[in-house]
Amino acid sequence: SKVVFFSRSVEGFKQNLVHNEDQFQTYCNKVFAGWDFCITDPNAARLKHRSLQYELQTDLEEERQRRKIAERTMKEKLRIYSLRIFINIIVIAVLSGCFYCIYRATVFSQENLNVSIRHDIRTDSATLLVQYLPSVVITLANFIAPQIFSFLITFEDYSPAFEIRLTLMRCVFVRLANIGVLLFSLWSQISGCATDKCKACGYNYKLYPCWESEVGREMYKLMIFDFIIILAVTLFVDFPRKFLVTHCSCKPIQWCGLREFGISDNVLEIVYGQTICWIGTFFSPLLPAIATIKYFIIFYIKKISLIHTCKPAARPIRTSSSNFFFLVVLLIGLVLAFIPLGISIAHIPSSKACGPFRSFNTSWAVVPYTVLEFPAGLQTVLHGIASEAFAVTFFMVICLIMFYFIALAGAHKRVVEHLREQLVMVRFDPFFCTPK
């Protein structure tokens, strides 16, 4: 799956590199060469017609936005830049508020949950609420913050493509950072201990005898609450909203209208859920199976909601050129998931009361122990791969390969530019390429 992910990312990069054409060629390609004459089915022809129409609308919208930006006066630029600075201050304040609420909720939940466990209070509903408090706060922050960002971005006057990317980056940052704050809060509670036994174990053994299970439990809660929120919004917000707009003639309801299908929001939900799955797989091995079932159900829920309760976006957005950006965002989620996971495996001592690594100091210690049980020849090969000489050689080879592909991409780009120049010459001089 990772190979497919990187291959799709590289394919999207190549498409962005080759198809970086000027606006005149874009219109010509769509008007004169965009139709597929092999289409015979009326429904397929209708879909192709709508696709071309939408792409032309997107091009015209981007051209209108570029002309509007070029015609701005100095006073308008100062006003827009001042407004953007003020809005970014609000965004930072919202992010800080979300992080502080998550941190306080996690600390409060862990402290009160430990008190309840010591007093053997396990059936109280208040204890259940305290136990799920961090997941509830994170879910609310993930639901409210993107709505605020989507509202604020409308006043910053960006192009549609940059608007969706900036909104997506802000929302991705708040969601991934929320997970990071949760893990930091948990690890500060797990690592914090004052007794000699805790210091000997390296973690708070008295309150967290199986701290890996606690982290896996939190990831499981986030996965379940994310599914509940998506299902609840679709069933109790989108469908009632569709019913009211269709059967009620009240002006405020008609002004509100149907919900627009947000590409960034739906991509963000996938990135967020996949990041939770990547982090929680080590602590909860069944979490990938739960995530598979979750997204199988969500796919059909989103499909039904898109067909029956949503309307197209008012501003056309070129989604095809954003595919590479979406994959890059998913790659960022993968890298950020490896950071806390690597710290857990290599730095935090493993639980002494449970788990497959209870006999080792850290989870990573099982790797050299397992290597020592391999045959002598295989051990020599593995030690050679892990040596500094192999690492330096591998790095140099990777750099050479990277420079080669950069040079190759530059050569291909120059060939494409040369072909475009020839096309321009053919347009002005029909006999330019006529064989003699």
C-alpha cells in the first residue's frame, strides 16, 4: 500500500510538471481536443459535457481572480493584507484554545479516573463521562475549528485553489496537533512519577501498569467518536436540513439552503482517521480492521448524502490539480504518526505487567534480541546494513539518483517548452512545419 501511495504521489507530481501550460493552450485543448468521439452512450456523453463545462467554468473563475488581483490598488492591498494578518491572529487564538482545552481535559480525565479506580467506582455514569472526556473534547474541536476556518477564509480573498489548500492545511494542522497534544498529555501522566518503584520502572507503574493499553484505548475512542460524529451530522443535520429546505418556504431556511459538498472537509476526515489508525496500530492491533469497516460504511453514507442532501460548490474548484496536494497532506500525516510512535517504541520503557515486550526495557530492544537468534551469515548481512559505511554509501547513491531524476525532469520540461514554441509558430505560420 505504501508503494502504491508513493507511486501515485510521483504520478501526480509528473502531471503537475508536464501540464503546467498557459491559459490559451488550456482553452484550446478543452474546446478543440477535449471531446471524446468514441462516446456513444447518451449518459456518458452528458457526463463528459458537464465535466468540460465545469472545467471551463473553473478556468474562467481562476482567470477572473487573477485579473482582480492584478487590478488591485495599493489601498486595497493594504486593506487585504491587514485583514489577513488579523484573521491569522484569530486562527492562532482558536488553535491555542483547542490545545489548552484538550490538555486540561486529558489531565482532568486521567487524574479523576485514577481516583475512581482506587476507590473501585466503575459503574458511575460520571466516571464514564470523565473517561471519555478527552475524546469528546477533541471531537468537538475537530468539528468546530474547521467551521470557523471555513468561515474566516471567505474574507481573505484568495483564489479558489489556494483557498481550499490553505483551509485544508489549517484543518489538518489542528486535527493532527490535537492528537499530538493528547499523546503529550498522556505521556506526561505516564512518565511522571515520584516513588522509587516508578523511577526504577521508568514510568508510572502504580497508575499505568499497562500504559500501551491506555494509549490504544484512547486511539480507539477517537476512531469511534469520529465515526459517530460523521454519522450524526449526516442523519441529524444534513437530512433534516434537506427536508426543511424542500418543504418549508420560510425565508431564513431558504437563505440557508442545502449544504455545499466540501472537498477539503471530506479529504480531511480521511487523513485524520488514517493518522489515528497509523498511530494506534501498534497499541491496538485490531484498529486497522475497525478502520476498514468504518470507512466502508462511511463511503456509502457519504455517497447517499452527496446525492440527496448536498449541492455543488458556488465557486468552481479544480480538484484534478489538487490530487497531488491531497496526497502530500496524507504523507504529512504518515510522517507525523511515525514521530510519537518512534518515541514510544525507542524511548519509553515497556510495561512490566502485560504485553509482548514486558521482558525488555523498551519495545525496540526485541529487535536486536531477535537478530541474535538468526544464523551467523544473516547476522553479518544485517550488521553490515546497519553500519555507518553502508548508510553513507546508500545516502550518496540516493543523492545521485535524485540528481539524475531532477536533471531528467528539467530536460523533459525543456522539450515540452520547445514543442509549445513550435505549436505557436505553426499557429502563426501554417507552412512552418510543411515538408519540402
